[in-house]
Amino acid sequence: MLQERCRFEMGLQELMGGCPREYVEILHYIDSLRFYDNPNYEKIYKLMRKAISVLQVQEFPYDWEAGFGKVQGS
């Protein structure tokens, strides 16, 4: 099954190649959850923030967020 193949070595490298390693941590965390488990959204959020920090990318507002379209510094 493709879903299972993507969770291990070669399939995982193919699926997540070029992605921050935090994404792999998120995938493994989600896979560890059972159907009725409550996800720890704070954990997922922190891993995503860490990936942004490690990659040194600037997070811009989405078009539906306040401040979208405003020039920075004005």
C-alpha cells in the first residue's frame, strides 16, 4: 500500500525529500495517534515554528489575515 510505503526509508525519503526534518517528526507523531486521541496541536505548531526558524524564512501574512497587502515599514 502506498501510504505504508511512504512511512519508511525510501518511500519516506521520496515523500519528504527536501522538506525540513521537523515535517518528518510531525508525520511520525500523527502516525502514532489512534483514532480517538486528541492531537497535541501545540507540539505540531512548535515543530512548524522550529522549521521556519531553522530554514530562516520569513513568515508573511496570508491574504485573509490583518496586515496583508500593507508594505512593511509604512
